[in-house]
Amino acid sequence: MTPQTADLRIDAGWIVPVRPSGRVLTSHSLLVRDGCIAGLLPAAEADQLWHADRHLRLPNHALMPGLVNLHTHAAMNLLRGHGDDLPLMTWLNEHIWPAEARHVSSAFVRDGTRLACLEMLKGGVTCFNDMYFYPEAAVEAAVEAGIRIAAGLIVLDAPTGYGADADDYLAKGLAVRDAWRDHELAHFCLAPHAPYTVSDRALEKVATFAAQLDVPVHMHIHETEDEIRQGLDNHGIRPLARLKGLGLLGPGLVAVHAVHLKEEEIGWLASHGCHMAHCPASNLKLASGFAPVARLLGAGVNVGLGTDGAASNNRLDLFAEMRLAALLAKGVAGDPAVLPAHAALEMATLAGARALGLEARIGSLEPGKRADLVAVDLESVATQPCYDPISQLVYSAGRDQVSHVWVNGTPVLADGRSLLLDEAETLARAHAWRVRIGLAGD
């Protein structure tokens, strides 16, 4: 029998496919061809049935799907540590929004997103769901870095340097989607910022476009108690009820934060097939509260993990978010079994892909899916001895143990070094922005 050919064969100490949940494969090989996973089978069979142009042996590593950061503001990496230790609205009104008004531009977004992409790739993130101004600059930076992006087409009522009003934001965002929609690494969401910054008229337009174009809607919802009070004062109902009345609850909605939910509201998210982006570190840092993750999961809501932006986290580290999410869920529920390691890993991979409508492409290691892969070196004092590699990935490993990353079958990180981005240049641009923002007195 003539062997099948592959571009790459990877033999890892452990292969964690994520689906089926909790499964770990040993003495197995993963084959990559034309950007996709072509085979996943015992190494002895791969010896007989496959020929690979390149054969990479990683006996001390766990090979897993790339992590999906379900919510971030990538360009805000340039505002990391800016106005720390403040309540959300004070932080936004007195620090972040003034700095953005002075400095945000296409160049700011391109440089900030480039820095974020480098940080995320080094931490095993291969896909991120973004929400920020100048989305075309973010897409350009992501494609340059070789990372998959779901670019949020932001919508606000208030004018900024990027847009005059909600109609202008929508028109500009949809033009970006039209220009990039056929690129393998570029995906899109409509991204109305939050209920308190977007009018009913604009939200109705978002709902219409989302249905017509079959794209997700990515939105901050019920992040703080103050947001809910504003909703009651201005509209007479809680924000989620308002979105329900406007037709925005559905399988395309990615509700970000969703910290303050009544049982009825959890039921709405579940019955409408909505998704939730859980950002535990940001919620803690801004003292927003504890999201009811166990109750959401118990109701059947798909929950993925996000970092939020580096200005409110202050790191785009999905390994840290996995661990924190699992520990917080146990503590809040009073049940140590409520979010086991394999479920936390699924939240950071397949659940995020599902929320973005990308489950058929990424999120698990299955033949036919895109080869978005991460190798994590578990031969470390912090991760030995290794009885259960999934537990080690969630509770013990850190992003510094990520050694190799592939996106769409293309190597983008090897031995911890970026293969597509110039790290020194990326950092130099970040330093230049620090000086510029500092001189402006922001």
C-alpha cells in the first residue's frame, strides 16, 4: 500500500483532542495536510500508512487545540496598566475614554493589535474575538501575525475619531467585512458596545444585519450593577429584557461578562441558544462581581473564556483564565466538582469556537478541521510528575510553557519564538506609544 502524504507529522507525549471530552491519547500521531488535520491515529499505524515531509517529535509535550480568546480589545494593549485599581465607570470616564479620544487611530490599532497578537500567540491563543475601533487595522495586524481573528464591527451612538454615529460605524464596519470576508483567518461579528451606549434604533439595525449576514453579535451585557440601574432608569426594564424585546437574543449572541443575572435571565439565554464570554480576571480586577458560571452551564448555556483587554486584566493569558474560572466556579457554587479541568479546557477552546460559529473549523483536534495547534512542554518542575495532562494544563501549566503554535497548518511560533512578527520592532512601537501617551499627560 502506498503511504498517504502529509506536510507535517507530530508525535507528542499526550494528544488532547478536547472532543470527546476528557480524552487523552498517548503513542499517537497527528498529521497535517493543506492546513487541515488529515489524520489522528496510533503512531505505529502512522509509520505504516503515512509519509510526512516533516516529522516533529515532542515526547514531553501535550498537543492541544489552539485557545480561543472569546473577548478582548486587542489594541488596548497599548493602555496596559493605564488607570489601574478604579471602578469601571471611573476608569472609563476619567482615564480610558479621554486617552482614546486623543490617541486612537488606525496606526494605534495596528500597533496595539500587533503587540496583542504576539502576546496571545506566545500564550497558545490561535483565535481571538475582538471589539475595537478601526477593525480593518486589527485584521491587517492579525493576518500579518498569522493568528485567526473574529473582528468586531463596533457600534456606538456617540461620535469618536473613527465614526460619527451608529450608521457611520455600521457602514464602515460592513465595508471592512466585504473587503476581507474571503480571507481564511478573518471572521467577523457585529459588536454594539453595550446597552448603555447604543440606542434601540441602532440595536434594531444590528439585529437586522446579523440575521441577513449570519454573523454573531458580540456585546457587553450586565457587567455591573450600575449598568442595570442605568437600564432601569432610562428604559424602565433591565438591559437583557430590553435586548430580548428588540430581538437580539438568539444563537448568534455572545453576551460578554453577564455577571448579574436573575434566574429568569439565565433561562432566556439558555432557551434562545445564546453564548456567554466569561472574563474572570477582568471581573475581579474591576470588582464587577462573580458570574454565575455553574448555573449558566447547568442551564445549558455555552460558556467560553475571554481575557477582556490588557487595560483591565492586565494580561491576555488564557491559561490563567482557565485556572481562575475553574477555581471561582467551585468557590461560588460551593462544589469542588462543578467545573472540572476538562470542562475548563473545553471552555477555552471548543466553546469559544462554537460561540463564533467556527465549531466546524476549529476548537478540537479532529480530522478535517483546520490545524490550529498548540504544543505545551510539561517537562517542568511545575508540571511534574504528570498523572493527568488535562489537569496539568488547567491547574499547573503556564503560558511560558507553550513552545510551538500552528494556525491553519502554518507554524507561527517555534521554541517560543515568533516566526512571522518581528518582536523587537513590535516592542519598539509599543515603547514609542508609551512615550507619546505619557507626554500627553493621560
